[in-house]
Amino acid sequence: MGKRIWGSLDPFYEPGPVLGRRVANSKFFTALLRAQAFDEYHFFAHSKGAAAELLGQLAALYPDQAGQGRFCAFTRLELPFALGREDYHVFQLSDCMNYPFHAARLRNAYSRRIFPITGATHSLSYADYGVNFLKHLFAGTTARDAVTATSESGRAVVAAYFDHLARAYGLDANRFHPPRLTVIPLGVEPDDFSPPSPGERESARQALKVAPGTIALLVFGRIDHASKMDLLPLFRALGRIFQDGADKSSYCLIVSGWIEDEEQGYLATLTELAANLGLRLIALPRPTERQKREVYAAADIFCSPADNPQETFGITLLEAQAMGLPVIASDFDGYRELVAHGETGLLVPVTGPTNTGLVDMLAPICCDNHYHLLLAQRYAVNAPSLARAV
């Protein structure tokens, strides 16, 4: 039996903002190495410099595997020759959008065997995705190729894309068929996220200056109303709670996660909203991994009232639950698959638009964050229900 070789056009370790997609991809590759399913891992980078940089990064992260010569990095120009030289077991791409169809054309032309090409879904709401999904519908797609959705709602969106495109372009189903669709949810490592001990919890609350007896609500994720969630419904919910007589000093709100430099104004707005309510706001932007676990350990309730259609899964909900926190989340997209309502948390109703025609027409000529914000503003998280949940 020959070597089992895994290939990819993606590095699976990307610099830049800490986003859910990048975390999911890096954790996937770590789990893949732990499973010891392959003898070698081949990467095809844009340049020799990028290939050398990736090998250096992998050697630093996984010295044992690197020392065994299990990592190889080439340039994209070398891909046809590698396909003709090696019998690849699978090509796994970190996203189902960028390269699957191009890789399939090269595979069909140069490989000695037809191996599967797979790619995972992440956000599914960008305006140009119809064009990218159309590229999947070509005669060279095989029954072995797959798009892996992280949630059932994500799978339904991809299936709807393929069905709409096939009908709109009158494609013959016998010649032009989509890749197989499968659902494999994301997960978290129990060793990375587990309920804190009483001492760890007390230490975390002291570090954040959370007074004894205070109910700490935690929002963790991208601090961005255009691409994650608008927190105004949460402030409105807390305002209702205070109007009903709750002691303002017995609550605090922790907001933590990635924030872009240009979004500092949004954090300032949140600070102003909290001040208007008389609510203590603890902001911890761009936390380290240690600080991330610390804010989870210090919290009593995890809140994620997402209203943005790019949210197809929600890894932070799993992290919070693994840390032992009850979750309050919007009954929205992939979120509803992660919370057992009434058992592991509470889901809050979201009202959405029946027609987004104008926004859809504007989308191709607008920036992505503007388009997502316009869509998100057409969804409403039910503030009274959110107040009752808290």
C-alpha cells in the first residue's frame, strides 16, 4: 500500500484578525495531525517565499512531524507535475469558495486517479457567492467531491444555491451536478475549554474587578455591528430589567473579542449606551488566549443576540457551553442547532424580512460590510423576550 498523501492549496494558518474561520481551520489541521490519518501533507503556496514561510511555521508548531519530513510545500506552478507524480488521497481546502472547481479541472487533466476534493462552508452571505457556486456546477465535478457544511442551515443554503442556479441556467442534471453536500459541525477541545474551579473563577472575577454577587453577562466575538451583531437589543433588554426594579449595580456586561482599528467608534458607542443605562461595561478587545478563558471563567451568562446573516455556526457558543455557561442566543441560522432551548440555554425570537430585493441589487456595488449591515438592520431580535431570558 502506497503513502497516504493529503494536499491543499491553503495554508490553514492565516495571519491577521482572529476570526471564526481562521480559528476553525487551524484547529481542524491540529486535529487532523492528531488523528495520524496521513503520511504526508502537501501544500501549494503562491510563491517560494510563502512556501518556505509556511514550512517554518509548521516546524515551529509541530516539530515532531516536521522532523519526520511529513510536511512539503510547493508553488502553485508545480501543482500539475505533483498531480502526475503522486497518488493523492484527498485535497482538503479551507473554504468551499476559492479553489475547488479550479483544483478539480487540474486533477481531471493531470492526476492518475480521481481523488476527492472537499471544502468547508463558513459565511454564506456574500454577494458574489452565486458566481462561485455556479463554478461548482461543471461536468468535471465528481460524486467524490464534497462541500462540507458546518450546520444544517448552512447545508440548506448551499443546496438552495445549487438548485436555483441549475434552474436559472437550465443546466442538464445528467451533465452538470453539484458536489455532494454533507454536514460536519465544528467542535472544541475539552482540554482547551472546561468549567473553571471555584478558585479559578474567583481569580478571574477579581482580575476583571467583578464585585461579589454581581451577575456578569458576557458577549464574546467580533465587536462589529456590521459583520457580527448589533448589541442595542441587549441594552434595551437590560433597560427593561432595570425599569422593572432590578438593582443596576448587581449587573455588569463584559464585551470582548476581535475589533478592527476602524471599529473603535462602535466600542465607544457601546460605552456610551452602558453609561446612559447606569450599567458597568468591562471592555477587553483583542484578548490573548489566557484572557479569553479568563472572561469565560468570570461570566455567569453568555449572550449572543446575533442578527447578521453571515453567522452560519457560532463557535463561541460551544466554547461558552464547554466552560459551563448557560447561553442566551438569538434563534437564528446555525445558532438554533447549538442550544437545546430550556436545557443548555435559551433561544430568543428573531423577526426577519420577507423581501431583500433592493439590498440584493445594491450588494454587488457596495462594500461587504455595508451590505451585511443593511441586511442585519432588517432583522430584529425581540428585546422583551431577551429581557425575560436574562
